[in-house]
Amino acid sequence: MNLNTSKGTGNPIDRVEGKLKVTGMAKYASEFKVKNLVYAQGINSTIAKGRITAIDTAEAEAQPGVLAVITYKNAERLAQYDKDLHPLSTTSIQPVLQSDQVHYYGEYVGLVVAETFEQAQYAARLVKYTYAQETPDIDFEASKGKAYTPTEQSDYSRGNVAEGLAEADVTLDETYVTPIEHHHPMELHAIIGSWNGGNVQAYASQQMIDNAATTIADTFQIDKKNVRVMSPYVGGGFGSKLAAKQHVILALMASKAINRPVQLTVSRNQMFTNTNLRQRNEQRIKIGAKSDGTLTALSHDTLSHTSTYEQYQEACGTVTKMLYKTPNNSVTHRLMPMNLQSPFAMRAPGEATGSFALESAMDEMAFKLNMDPIAFRIKNDTQVDPSNGKPFSSRLLNECLRLGAKEFGWENRPQKPASKSEGNWLVGYGVSAASRRAPYMKTSAKVILELKNDAVWATLQMDATDIGTGSYTILAQTVSEYLDIPVEQVDVELGDSEYPVTPGSGGSWGAASFANGARAACEQALKDLKDKAGETAATTTVALMKAAQLSTLEAEGTAEPDEEYKAHSVFSFGANFTEVWVDKDTGVFRIKRMLNVASCGKILNPKTAFGQIIGGCVMGAGMAIAERTEVEPNFGNFITRSFADYHVPVNLDMANIDVVYLPEEDKIANKMGIKGIGELGITSVAASIANAVFNATGKRMRDLPLTPEKIFVKKEEAA
């Protein structure tokens, strides 16, 4: 059977846009041919705090091809925040070049526009800035005294943690640290922006099209209907492209100033300073349990940083509130304003980092109780979300743990740490539970039907994006299923703000929201056809088109959560298993095997879904073995500012990753039974690796990444 001719969802067909990508025909934001195009290069500050006292643009302006040098002195006036530490969202305004103030090292302080990319780059280096420097807040320890409660993140509690800890037979109180990380999708952030009279057009690498249009309109204080954003292909995002950033505003500002289209690409170095980051999180976990493993108390207190002008909190305690049955529970988050760029969402924000702390602590507690860590988790399972009292729409966490244990060979795990070896290698097994909210959001779509040569061809339009996840493919399969036509007769058009509105890609809501929006449009088309044809019985789309004497038909549909969805807690669940080998002498460790078992609703396409989980596992491994952005303690710039020193996993770092999906269709989640998987794959992976390292060595490390020198230091301390 040729899988690419299969109808409907559930089939592992190849990506429908795959040929376009491998032949270079799929156009990304910076690749569109636009007449009269010029190029811009952003200029970055070289101090972390202070103000600009003088700017010399003469040499830059005298260079061949230079069309404009824009600084705060001649920049267009934009909308401003009405208060300090404004909560950052995916529709926030992005004022840039509005004052002489510098808030962090690398902040945009200027822009050069020239006829060629090279001319813009060269001239940007010639603009001279003089600063009045101030002492920046860049030290995490020194900033703790300025910590405050975020305005949009209230503390949570149930029961009394102090009493629960007093009732416990065994307690744990430990702190876990995850460092600053950067997103670094393969495609750099980029825009080709045109300002034509009162109309704005932007080819921009954005995950959320409608939100980007809102940001542009609100920042320039123009009517949103005059803004068109297009992003048909996005080369990865991981959250960094959820919101339109300052480079988008800079390009459009420049286009308006010189009356020509402007292309601006954020360089790889600038990706460290101008496209947000994952916060450094210091997380204190307290656990109390009876000797039989019954939890009596669980608290999770997170201390993070934000910028001095915007506020963002990674909600690390999200998982702790709902994953285990705990009568006494508390979660707090505190922020420190620092002279670093604003943090923002990175794949599974809160869950990825919070699960490292929680699932490491659960493993530690199981060891203290002399219990198998899987048995400890199952002992404290709950089918009701303890954070809000709602039943889970479905929760197969125990099944994920049990099946994973069987498939992985958990019975071969050494019960005593540092007791299993292969030559000079110590062998350890680790496990962690995973959960990720599975949102379903209001989504609209249009389907256009054409009857040609006794066959129906369909075009689906929506402003959804494909950030490498397979949106084009699963949507083609969805239309194929509901119209009962081959996938080859379906064309999917995405990423244009002129199409029906969707929530865009992010938060693991894409597949469920987009597919149900497409379903609704197809169902409306069939209803319209039956009404026009006078048919009530089920029949083919071709027959309906003929009976209605139509050659074309357009229909729109909207899908959104119902009351049953709102009455339940809807999550995807999973379990991670890892085997590591640690060299006895050097502390170097290798990941030998990884297994992810996932319970995440109906799988629309196993092939693209496997890619999502595998990618998440690799990214989770990056948290554990390599990724860390270091702040230079004197000047506030990032020491790690290229791929030469910011390390990510490569093939040699990884082992085979097996993925198992539990059969599930959660019809409470939505009519198609779909849940999110994009962020479930990274959640708690780092904990499973850290737990495996402990099982191999008996050395517990609570500070990511788990570098060999840390293992070696722990070994020396133990000696």
C-alpha cells in the first residue's frame, strides 16, 4: 500500500510539504522576492545598565549604500507601557529605540538600513555610542533581596504544609537549579516588512499570526485591519516566535521612514540577546510521606528573574499542584528584576523545568522510603485534579509507568546505587512521570471545494502555522477524512492573517485546535451541500456536488471548547525511562537508551507525532547534559554567545529513543479525541537522566546541566 494515498487520520504518511522543503521551494520569512528590497542591521548596546550620552553616526552615514541610521533621536514615537514591569504576553507592544536608557547588554540601540546586507552590517559597526554606565543588577545571589510576587501569578495552597510535614515519617527539603537556556530554532528570526501608505505587510517568522498583527497594530497605534502578516513556513520556534519581537517593529519603522521594503534578520549571536530566553530557576521542594509512601505534604517554591522593564514568570509549580494526590500542598513564585533581557516561554514553560525539580525530588523520596520509584508514584495517583477538584478527562499515567517498566526491562534496574557495572562503566536506570496541559482553543477555518473531472478537490485555509510539527500534513489528513477524498486532492494553505483566525502554534494546542477547526469547516460544507442538493442520507462529496449542480463551494466553520471540556482537567500524560553509563574515573556519562511512553489522545499521524516526542526527548537531554547560558559577572553580557560555546546535543550524544503511544481517544477533550504532544516530550526528561545518574553512581546532582566535573566533584566529596 502506498501510504501517501491513504485517506484520513491515523496513517503515518509522509509530510505533504516535504518535497517543497528538501528542494528549497518552501519559502521562509527572509526568502520572498520583493521589489526594491533593502536590508537592515540592528545595533546592540555594549553596557548592561545606563544611558546613552552621545551618538556619532557620521562615518556610518557616509558609507556607500547606506540609506538611514535610526536611533532613539530620530525614531518614530511608538506606544509605551503604562507602568513598569508590564506583564509580558504574546500580544504585548514592543516599543524600541524610544529613549536613551539601556536596560541590558545587547539591547537594540540603533538600526542601519542599506542597499545590501553586507553594507548594512559594515556600517552598523561604525556607529559610535558613548554611555554613562551604572552598576547593573546581574548577580543572582545579590538580587534575591529584591524578589517580589508577580502581579499575574498568585500563590496557591491547599491544606497546611507545615502540619503535613509534621505528620510525616520521612521528609525531604532540597533545592534544584535550572540555568538560563536559549531557544535557537534552525531558522533565524527574520522579517521582510513593507509600509505602503497606511497598509503594513510583513513576511515574518512567527508562530502566532493574529497575535503578531495585534502587536504591530498596537505598537504603531494603527488599525489592525490594515496589517497583514504572512508566515507560511517557520523553521522552528520552541516559543521564541510566539510574539512579534522588536526586530519586527524595527523593520517596519525603517520601511516607513525610507518608503521601501526592509529585510531584517536577527543574527545567531543576536539570538542570545534579542529573542528572549528561559529563566534561571531556583526551586525548593519539600516533601513529607508516611512510611508506606503516602504523601502528606508537598511544597514547591520558585525564585526566578525577569527584566527591569517587563515581567514574565515561568510557572514551575504547575505540575506540583496536580500530578499527585497530596492533601497539603503549596506553590509560590517570586521574581527578581535584573539587567538581563526579558525571559519568555520556552518549550513546556514551567513543566520542563518544574518537572526536573519535582521528579528528582520524588526519586529522592522513594530512595529514602526504600520504595521502588514507580511504585511510589502509583501509590499517590489521583483521578481528580487536586488543584481544582475537577476530574481528569482521562489519565493513564499509571498505565504509562507500568507499560514503560515492562518495555524497558525495569526489573533489571539495580536496587542499590553504584552496584551495576560494565567494565569501567557504572550502569543506572532512571524514571520520571510527565504531564502537560492539553489545551483546546477556538479555531476557525475555511474550506473551498471544486468539482473537477468527477473528483472533488479541497483547499483548506486558516492562519495556523507549521513550525516543523507537521500541521500541513495532519490538516490534509483531517480534510481527507471528513470529506472522504484522497489526501492528494487536498491543498492546505496556512500562515496568512487574511485567513480565518486560529490560536497559532504554541502551548501544545495546535493539533487539537487546528484539526477540529478543519473538521468544523468540512462538516459545514457537507451540511451546505446536503441543503442545496436536498439530500439527507449519507453519500459522497462528489455526488452531493453533482446533485447540487455546483462546481465550487466555500464554507467556514469554527470549533471551540464545550461545557464538558470546561468541567474537566485536560492533560496529556507520559513516562520517561533512561539508561546511562558513567565512567568510574572521569565522570563522563553516556545515554544508552531512552523510552518515552505517552498517553495523548488520538494520534493523527504516527510518523510526525514520533518526531515531536523524539525532538522533545533530545531537547530534554540537552537540559541535562549540555545547555547553559552563562552571564559574565562584571559586564552582564553572555559568555556563551555562539554554538561554539553554547552546546546542544548532537547525534553522538544520543542513544536510540523508543516511543510508545497508549491507544486513547479523549472525546471529552474535543470531538476528535486529540491531545497535545509537542511539549509532553520534553517534560521530565532531564529528571529521568539525573535519576539514572544517581542510580549509577549514588551521587545526587540537583544543578543542571549534569557535567562530568560535577559528577567528579561529588565523587571527591563522597570520598
